[in-house]
Amino acid sequence: DAGVTQSPTHLIKTRGQQVTLRCSPKSGHDTVSWYQQALGQGPQFIFQYYEEEERQRGNFPDRFSGHQFPNYSSELNVNALLLGDSALYLCASSLPGTGLEAFFGQGTRLTVV
Amino acid sequence: GENVEQHPSTLSVQEGDSAVIKCTYSDSASNYFPWYKQELGKGPQLIIDIRSNVGEKKDQRIAVTLNKTAKHFSLHITETQPEDSAVYFCAELSGNTPLVFGKGTRLSVIA
């Protein structure tokens, strides 16, 4: 079992650009959540996908959007990048329909310059 | 979950000693309390979790205790080793709410 895999591992973008991050969940998990982790802070919830729909959303602007595919993999899209979007973006998959036993990927380090 | 406070923010212990990290929460409906270990350059790793119908859970050198009345839970690491050095996060959720994380504790185990 490869666990949760994310791609890419590192990314550098310019202000105003758009970015897409990808996540494949752990086998047996169908619920995917995305988190933003600033340096020295705990992960902050962005949104959660279940059955290809956004089920819950944290306090993030509409520039942050996502998608879940039939195979449960997911994408996070961020438009009109700001310097403050620089962070580690984490994907977590969890037990079906729940946030229980969430396993995280290694994250994507996004740097906006 | 609403809010989780985690203490201390940094902790240094001698190898072989015990380490204790504490978290308090505010949502009385919280019913799941995991702990994560995050090493440099990696994602958080689930190391132990406890549900609200249990007061204590152990896994080798790691244990978690939960006091629902006082709304706090703690991580206990015994016989610490240098490889235990990392940032530890507590988290909680209630029902179908997302995980809410504490701000983390940087644990340093000094050989």
C-alpha cells in the first residue's frame, strides 16, 4: 500500500498564476481532505471531498477550489496566487465518509514569488 | 471541533526520560482525538488516536489519556529516544466536522 501520494513535491509559481496539486488516497479510503500548513503552524482545513462532491469547507476564499474523481483521487486548484499562499499543502485521506484515521501525504511545498 | 490549545510549544528532555504534551478543547461534542508526529520535510504521521468512549490507550512507548469532563487529553512518551524528536500535533473532531489541530509541540530528545 503506497499510502497517500501527492504531486508535485515542490513548486515555484509567480504571483497571479494558477496552480493544480494532486493527491491519490490510501487504499480503502474514499474521503479526501486538503490542508494548508504555514511554517511553524498546525494544518488548517481547506475543504473535504466525498463522493466527488465538496462536503465541507474551511475559511478559505473562492480562489481555492477542488475536484474529486471517480477513483477517489483529488485535485486542489488555487487561482490568482498571492505571496501569502506560500505554504505546505497537505492531502489526507480517511475512512469512508468520515474524518477518522486520517493519513497524510508528504505534502506539496508551494512557493509564490 | 472548534478550538484546540496545545502546551507546551517546545519541550526538551533527556534521552530515556518521559515527555508529556497536553491539549484542551472547547467543543463538548468532540469524540475523536488523534495525535500526529511530523518530521522535517514530511507530512504528519498518525501515531495514536482515542475515541470518546475510552479513557486511555497505549501502544508500546506511547499512550494517550482523555478526560472528557475537563475537556483535555494528553500524549505520554516513555523512554524517549533521539528519533522521537519531531513536532507533535494534537487534533480533534466531532461528528462529521473536519479535524482541528493544535499549534504543535517541538520535542527535542537530547542524547
